[in-house]
Amino acid sequence: MNPDKVKIRVEHLRKDFGKLEVLRDVSAEIREGEVVVIIGPSGSGKSTFLRCLNQLEEATGGTITVDGVVLSDSQKEMNRLRERVGMVFQHFNLFNNMNVLRNLMLAPVDLKKCSREEARERAEKMLERVGLTEKARAYPRELSGGQKQRVAIARALCMKPDIMLFDEPTSALDPEMVGEVLEVMKELAREGMTMVVVTHEMGFAREVADRVLFMDGGLILEEGTPEEIFRHPQNPRTQDFLNKVL
Amino acid sequence: MLSILTKYGTLLVTAMGQTLLLALYGLLFACIIGLIVGIMSVLRNRFCRGFALVFVNLIRGVPLIVLAYFIFFGVPYFCNTILKIGGVKLTALEAGSVCLALNCGAYMAEIIRAGIQSVDVGQMEAARSLGLPYWRSMQRVVLPQAIRTMIPSIINQFIITLKDTSILSVIGFPELVNTAKNVVANTFMSFQTWGIVAIMYLIVILLLQRAAKTVERRLKYESR
């Protein structure tokens, strides 16, 4: 791992939904092994920014470069990119028609990343890692929110991604389940995974982030270490936001 | 009543067989048409969506009996007399199957469209985020879930189509209603004959509903 290597470079990213400008001009760099946490009020464009990184949203303008390759709209390259960029959603989005094990094995087997046996082995290993070995045969509707989210993380990890995106992974959880999910994420961060996390968990940002970005109105208004952002925010909007949430 | 059954029983049962055959052909092609048009109506491509919209509205806007006359009499006439191709002739079974397939297909397309749209978009996004291509995600994740919610409406449509076969008696297909008409003409026992016919339809449809319930129960997602 090389902390100077830029994994993702975003330059002048713009995104409109019709007349609504969600991202106005966003530029950022994410280096290998770095944990970047994005905070900001609702509607500031955080989620849209994240979704642009694995092309779930098509950018209106600007460029995104991952590992030196500029993202294009070729379907084939898009699918290849997504294999390497894991995504965890606010509402988990586990496949309801499959049990946990099949949720984990679907993509690796279907995309011929490995044999069925290897996929199963890896799936079981990932389940063990998130502490849900005994739920392998359960269906999503039989799991609690926290368990679902841990399975979702395990599912993304089964593709051996080198970047993980988290879109408000704890926002839909009951308070007592937030901890178990954050624990898995911290573990992942310690192992050196490159992570981009949109969250309202300021405690997590403070503890785990290498860098914090504050977004509002489709722009990154301020960025810095957690210390800089939480202790000495410069931008009045950042100060205002932090006063409200802390 | 017994005299009808002993004398015309086999005839009526054979006619029911013809009804079922026609329904089977119709439904088979209706499923194919419904699936294709239904999927077309959720694609991003505007031509696909436009085609689906026109097809569904056209078929839904025309009564089945008119469609039957049009296909059975109108289309061969058009080919033979106007286009002068000559020798184009449809059997009642062929024309009937096409009618049912088009008619039921249009309604199926709507059921399938609604079914696909009822699956949370997050399911497709999650599949895509793992690198699965669109069609693969559709096939492995979205459609299986959509089909489960569609089953009751599809069975309902099957039953309607099964009963609609009776309309095709107007083009002379020897299905149950057409045959029963002949029986009445011979015996003048309309109360008994139509009573028997009604009960025959009822039995078949009850059996179909029974089968549907079993399928529905089997499709529940639970660890076993």
C-alpha cells in the first residue's frame, strides 16, 4: 500500500437532475488506504457525489479518474469498475429473493471471478468476519437492520474491492445497532481499505477519518483532518452545521 | 339433465378439451408477448417504451370479439383480395390463439410492468454496484422478485382468458359454448345444457385457483 498513490481523482464534477444542480463543481483526491468522511446537511450532494464515484449516477460534467483510468460511459468498463469499487447503501439492499450465502456468492460466481467452491469459502470467511456465520441460510427479512448492513458489507467484500463506498450506512438503523456496523467499518479501516464514507456519525468521523470533507450546496466548502474540521472549522457554514449537530 | 350427460357428455368433455387447448396456446404466446412488451415498457429506450404504450393501448381499446372477426375474416381478406397474395387462410384455432395471445398479452404486459416497477430500485442498484450487467441483474434479482408479486394478477388474467375463449365461438371454433349451442339446438333443453356448461367452467377454474395457491405458497422467501 502506498499512501501517496492517488486512487480516485475527481475534477470539476457537475451533476444536474433537470433544472436542479446537485453538484456544482466538485474536485477531490482520495489516496490509497485513506478513509475520507463526507459530512454536510441533507441535500448538499454528498450521496450524489458518492454515487458518481461508481457511476450509479451519470455525471453531467467533469472527470473522475480511478487508478489513472478516466471513467467513460462504456458499459463494459463501467461493470469492471464496479467490481473493484464496493458500495454499501443506507437501506442495505440485500437481495430479498436469496438467502445470505447466495447474496454473497451471486456476483463472484456470476461474473466468474472464481469457482463456486472458492466463492462459498470466501463468503463464509466474510460472514465470520462480520460475526454472522450462523445466519448463512437466513433470508434478509429474517435479519435485524444491523445484521442486514453487516451482510451488505460482507457481500461487497466478497468481490475483493480495493475501494469501499458507504452511503449513510447507519442512518436507517435503530440506535443500538449502529455500534455493531461501525465496529466492522473501523476494522476495515484499520486493515488499510480505501474508504469514502458519507455519514452523520460525527464520532466515527472524528475517530476513524484521515480526512473530513464538508459539503453544502453542491460544493466542498472545507476539508481537513478531523482535528481541523471539528476543532477549528474555518468556513462559517461548517461552523454553523457543526454547532447544530454536535 | 342425466339424458344430456349420457348422450352428449363425451361431446361436451371433448369440447372442454378444445377450450383448454385454445386457452393453452393463447396463454403460452400471451406470456411471451407480455414479458417482451412488459420489459420494453420499463427500458430507458424511448422507442421501446413508445411501442409498448401503443401496443397495450391499441389492444385494450378494441373488444375481443372485434379483434376475433378482424383476424379471422379481415386479415385473410386483406391478404387475398387487396394484396392478391392468395391462399391465405387461418383456421379457427390459429386465429383464436392469435386473438387471445394479443389480448391477454397486452394485459400481461401491464401486469409485468407494474410488477417490475414494484421492486425497489435499490435492488437493481445493489446488483449493478457489484458489477453485474443490467440484464443479468434483471434476470437474477429483479424479475424473480417481480414475478412473486405478479402471481395473483397473472392467475386472475389466466382465468379471464380461459373464459374469453367462449367469445371465440363466433368464429366457429368448436369449443365448449359453440358445442353447447348445438346440443341445445338438438334437444331444446337449454336450462340443463347451460347449467352443465357453467358447472364445467366452474370446476376447471376452481382447480386452476387451487394450483395457483400452491405456487404462491411455494414462492415465499424463508429459510427452510
